[in-house]
Amino acid sequence: MTAQESLSPPPKPRKPGFSLHWTAVTLWGVFILAALAIAATASAFSELGRAYRLGSGLGVGTLLCLGVSWVVFRLAGRSKFAASVTFGALNAIAVGLLAVVVTQSIRAARQSADLVAATNAAQVRQLEAAKQGDVRAMNAEADRQAEELRSRAAGASGNHRLGLETSSELIEELAPIREEMATAHEAFVTAGGIDASTLGTPQMIEQRIEMVDRIIKSGRALEAKIVDMLGSAKRKLSEKGADPKYADEWFRGFAGSVNEPFRVKARRLGNDIYTAMRRVLEIHLEQFGNISVNEEGEVVADMPDEILEEFNRLIDEIAALGEEQMRIIEEQQRLKGGERESNAPAASAQSSPSAK
């Protein structure tokens, strides 16, 4: 060895690089599998978007765990043990948080499914009441639905509670108009509707026209209230503190329920029926003394041909509209899984037979 070589400084010891014990890596794999199993339980892979967000979340979470573990590794004097313990603990915490979130998601999904089932059952009962022409029973079901929503809200939390409360309040806002419609309809049907045998005097016919006008007016008030309600519904929910995204989703569901195509069509048919009935009553008044009911219960009329033709056309139209109303009611019962046998005629289709 030369003198120069003997004076060379000894090589510096190599500092250990960042690494983890195999047990920590194995546990990480177990945690990932556990996270995937938990997510699958909540149907996180049923949609591409949800699966993508889950994968991104797991990736970002792993990188964060590694980052914190590297910091601990440096602070602990490059301790592989400290880094491994930190990495394992953080992964366990992450999976625990995921389990909590998924559990809440599953609970919310079950609550939502229960609510849908209860709502469908209430709607089926309402449809059955409509087939029987029992407007009071229809209103009672709507009131029960509002109470059911309020009861469920008491046991819920967060956005879900706010959505249930708002839905209940909006249904209750329609109660006065629904009550007016029920009262007007009940009075008209009890009096005899457009049955010619119950139209004995001009005053009785005029009173019957006033009853129909009351029904038509309440129907228009209902349509106006629905428009006003849908215009302010999302704002009311947002003012309660609901998240904007949830408010959007809730509003789409609520508006879709209120303005289901069959509901809109049923309301339109009802208006058309009562409008036609009003004209029938007007003809009765204009032609008073020329329309009578014989012993066989047939309507006998001595009217100009064009008036008689209009009268008979209106009677046929009322019957056809009533049949169409019944058809969509029965169709909705089948769709909601609540089809029931009933031979009762639609109350709105009551009419006197065509005049001879």
C-alpha cells in the first residue's frame, strides 16, 4: 500500500433508501381487496363513473399514505419500521372510513327503496280510489303520504332529511285546493250530475252549472298552484341548506312525480269531461221543456237537429273520455304492481244517455 493510498478517507456509509416491510405491503393488498369488497357491496361498479371515481380514490389514497410514510421515514431517522407502521395504520384508517361511507350509502339506498315502495303503495290506493270516484279517499292518501314523509324525515339526517321535509311541505300546500275539489265534486255527484231526471227546473240546472264551474275553477287553481310550486321548490330546499347537487337531483325526482305523464293526462281529461258536462247542462237550460225522461229512463228531446246532434255528440264524448281516464288509471295500477279487480265505473264518466 502506498503512502497516498493510506491517507485516502474511508468511503461514507450508504444511507438506507425508503422502503417498507413486506408485511406492510401485504397488509396494503389486503386493505385494497377489503375496500373493493366493501365497494362492491354498495354496487359501486354498477356504473362506469362510480367505478372510475372509486379507482381514482384508491389510487390517490395510496399515494397519500406513501407520502406521509416517507415523511415519517425521514423524521424517524430513515426507520423502515416507522414507515411501515405508519403506512399500515393509514391504510387501515382509510378502509375504516370507506366502510363507514359505504354503510351510510347502503342505509340510504335501503331507506330510498323503502320510501319508493311506500309511495307506490300509496299511489296504488289513490288509483283505486279514483276508479271508485272517491275523491275524499284520494285526498286522504295524499295526506297520509305527506305524514309518512314527515315521519321518515324525523329519523333521517343531512340532505335526505331536508328533501323529505320539503316534499312533505309541498304536498301539504296542495291540501286546501284538493279539499275544495273534493267538496265541489261531492256536491255535484250528490245532486245528480247531468242526469236529466234530476234537472226538473231551470233553477236546478243553473245550480248544477254553478257546481261544474266550481269544479273547473278548482282544477285551474290546482294547475296554477303546481306551476308556482315547481317554480319555488328547489329554492325552498336550498334555503334549508341542502347541497346544490342534491337539490338538483331532488327537484328532478319531485317534478317528475308531480308531472308524471299519466297525471297530466288525467287532469286534462278531467277538465275536458267537466267542460263537456257544462255544455250539456247549458243545452238542458236552453231547451228546457223540450227534454224529458220517459218511463224506460230514456232521454226524449224535441230539439233542432243541429242541437240534438251536438247534445248526443257531447254525451258520447263524455263517455269516451271517462273510458280513457279509466284506461290510464288501470295501466298505472299494473305498472306500479298494484292491479286490482274493480268493475266500478269512473265517477267522472256519469252521464245521461243520448237523447232520442
